[in-house]
Amino acid sequence: MEAICSLQVSDILRSRNQLRATLAASGMDERLADYMPHGAIRLSDQVDKMGLLFVTPLSAPARAALDDYLLRDDRIGPVLLFPAPGAPEKPIRRDVVARWLLRAEKAAGLPKLRGGVCHPYRRLWAQRPATRPPRGGRTSCLGPGG
């Protein structure tokens, strides 16, 4: 969760050129970009607890939500995607995200999911690939298929 809270606006790979360059620079097959039509999010090996780089395809709804979010904010480049309320230079804290998520579930009339607050959603996203990479290619995913 801390890695997601530390994402920067520049970690959103919107164009095919950005995506191909990131994949190539990390030693991944840049043809994977063809299976990420809505862009991707880069999770840096510097913030991943296992030291791995992930390029995560976006679904159409996730891309639309990110585009809308970024249109309402004038931050660009290496600045935090999810800054702390009142402290834009610091990442949002995990407990704040958890509190917001629990409040949203309650407002939507949804039951609390077993297995944590945020982790059940991560597991769901990991089980529902946004795209199908070529044989032998590996990607992670964010959001339902699109």
C-alpha cells in the first residue's frame, strides 16, 4: 500500500511512446504495449518491497478516472499522485486511505471484505487481468478488464 501511496504523476504512462520506452528501458518486451491500449501505471522498483518494477495495464474506466482526476489538478511530472491532505509534498498515509475506503463501503451499503481493508481489492485486481499479454509475457493489472 505504501508503494501505491508513493506513486508520482509521472508514473502514469498515458502514451504508447511512454509505455514502449519504459518497457524497453526495463528490459521488458516493448510489444507488451500493444496489450495496454489504455496506458499503464509504473510501480518503481525503488518503492516495491521486493525491488521489482511493475508496469500495470489500465482498464478503460481506470484510465478515464485518472484522466478526470488529473484534469482537476495542475500537478505534472515527478510529484505525488496521491498527496497527503494539507501536505502536497508528502504521500497520503495508509490509515487515511483505509478510513476513506471503509467510509465509502459503508456509504455504498457494501459489507466489509474479509482479509484487511485494502488488500482484498488488490487481490481482486490481481485476479482480473485488464489485458492478455502474449505467451510468456507477464503483466499485472489494475481494475477490471476494459
